[in-house]
Amino acid sequence: MRTESFTIRYYRAGDETRILRLFHDVFGPGYRLEDWQWQFLSNPFSRPIIWVAENQDGELAGHYCLIPVPYHHEGRSLKAAFSILSMVHPNFQRRGLLKKLAEACDRQLQDDGIALGLTFLNDNSLPVYTSHFGWQKVFRTLPVYFRILDARVVMQRYTPARLPQWLGGLLVDLGFFALTAPRALPYRPSHFPISELGGFDARFDTLWAEFSRCIHSGVERSRRYLDWRFGQNPKQYRIFAAENGGQLLGFAVVRAEVKFGVKMGYVAELAFLDKQIGTALLAHACQALRRAGCGMVTGLFAGDARCHGVLRQNRFLPMPGFLMPHGIHFCEKQLSPDLSPTPGHKVYLSWSDHDVV
């Protein structure tokens, strides 16, 4: 009987085809070559961080990678990286491959000067990563919020009949509207125009410099990052901006997608200098998503206390666990000895940090 051996090595050009095949074997279809090329080959912030495990027959048995990003921490800039797409083929599990791949990646992270690892984990991965790989959970409960835009669209998932859709949707809409009535008088509507942009310009760097003064830690939302994250992304996004005499006062980035049988909207990014601007931007984004046929919209809002009032005014509620397809946990891994752990409430997060949105 032959003893199987494995080689842990750095990515080579052409591996992407087998990496996608491995992904499909482990998670099922859904990951495309253009997504992989955007995330890794087009990433402008560092060389690719991709390691694979290969058996003696040349079969790809495992894969571990991270996406480098610019990071703002306590007023200074550093390098961070998001761990995604960690996987071992079912035929080769329980052989320590994931740990060996993680160790190889950690050595590259040290060589490349990356100070902080970041990741989103599901319920199954969380115990392994926190117990064996040195990751620490940051939030007790991830602050995901939702709003019903048109319950009739949501009801399509449960019944194909038009009348139950209409009646059930009406009841849900009325109940949600009553439940989410703002506790205080609404903010005055913003008198600054909100327009849709086709891309990002130098004003986004100016906005981030001002906005980041209220942020303890988080990915830098510079023009360079935004252009890569949204402008070059194969997924389609819409950018809404509030302006005054050419000055950028805030922006929102959204996308729509059919998921779990329902057309969903996502607020991928929301940044603003004033609560009235933030409230108007989020309201405008919700209206655009409703017109696009979305039944519900979700957003991840953490690390900016100003968002709380903006969310209340726009009738957003914390997402209950039963509406989540699975648990989502945000974790950090300190890779630099002079980097202090970040309290969860001080980490700025949005859906743009999550590779699925």
C-alpha cells in the first residue's frame, strides 16, 4: 500500500483552473475565473498570497490564501490581509494540510510586512481557527441590519400564488412599518443633491481623510481601494454621492442579487460627514433598490456610532439569527508584536469587507 505524500508550495501561473475545480468540489459551483483574477491578480496592494497542497500525483488537495488590503489603525497606515477560500478536498481531510498551508502563508505574511490578518468565519470554521490557528473573535454578535422594502417579493419564496403573496406581503409591510417607526422626529431632508456616479475620483481620498478621524481601525476606503474593490470588480455596483459645489459629502455603494430565491439588496458601503447626509443617502439607496425589484436590503454597519441614528431613521433593524443562512463571525490575527488588539466596537466594517457581497 502506497503512503501518500503532499507538497506545500506557492501558487504557480495556471493553478487557478484547478483551484476553481477544487472550490466546486468542496463548496459547489458559484466561483468564477473572473472573480479569482480580480481578487488576486488585479489586487494592487501586494503580491498574491496563495498556497496550495499537492499530492504526488499532481492532484490539488488543499488551498489557503489571503487578500492584501491597506489598513487604518490608530491613525497610522499598515498592511492587512483577509483570509478567504481556505479549503481541503474531502478525500484529503484530517491529514493536517490546512495547518501546514496556514503556516506557509504566515511565513509569507511576515516576509511581506503584513501586520494583521482578518477573516469572516462560519460556525463550523470558528472553533478550528480560534483553537489551532491563533485567530481571535472580535464581535460577540456581528452588527448586520435589514429592512423590508417590499414584502410581496419576499413572499415569492414561500408561495407562487399571487393572492397569498399580496395579502401576506401587505401584512408584513404594515407590521414592519409599525415596528420600525422612528423614536424621534426625522432629520431634516438633505438639500444637497444625490446623484449616481460612474466611478471614483480624488474627492474620495479627501472624504476618507475626514471620515477616518472617527474610525479607530478598518480598511482604508481610499480612492485606490474603492476603485479596485468596486470599479474593477466583475460584480455590478451602483455608486450614489451627495455633493455640494463639487465637494463630496458622502457616498453609498449598493448592489442587487437574487439569493435564497429572493432578490436582495446590499448596502456595501456608506460613508458620510453628517447624519443628515447619511440619512438621505441611505434613503436614496433603499429607494433605488426597491425600484430595482429588491424585497429586502441588508447592511453591515460597525465602528461608526453615527450610523445608529441613520439606521433608525431609515427603519433598519438588527438581523435576527433565524434570518441568517449561517453564523458569521469576524476574527483577527495579530501578526506584528507592536499591534494592540482592537476592541470589537472600534473596528469599522461594512459589507465591502466581505468577499461574498
